[in-house]
Amino acid sequence: MPEAIADSEGYAISQQKRKLIEQGFGWAKTVGHMRQVLVRGIKKVDQMFVLTMAGYNLTRLRSLGQIRLQGQM
């Protein structure tokens, strides 16, 4: 990686966003049981993935709500 790119502000933002995305997929693999699915077929796996990521979003919303409440105190 060229140093000019690595030092840029855009690259730093990209790395932060990448971490957020990777956290979601990591959660899906460990907590959401997506590492090895028990269903067969693209439609069923897609439905399982969407449901798992919806669960992850709900988990994040709960955490973000707690942070927001602490900031108001």
C-alpha cells in the first residue's frame, strides 16, 4: 500500500467502515449460526441470512439506545 494512500483521510474512514461491516459478519457466524447453515437451497439460506442480520441490527439498536441514554444524563 502506498504511504500516500494509507495516510489519507478517506482511507482512515474506509477502515472504520470496514470494521463495522466485518463485525456484523463475525456476529452472524458466531452468534447467528451462519458459519455452517443447516438448511439447503439459496432461498432458505437467504432467508436465514436476512433474519440473522435483522437480529444483529436489533442487538446494535439496543446497544446504541443505551449509549444515547447515558449521554443524556
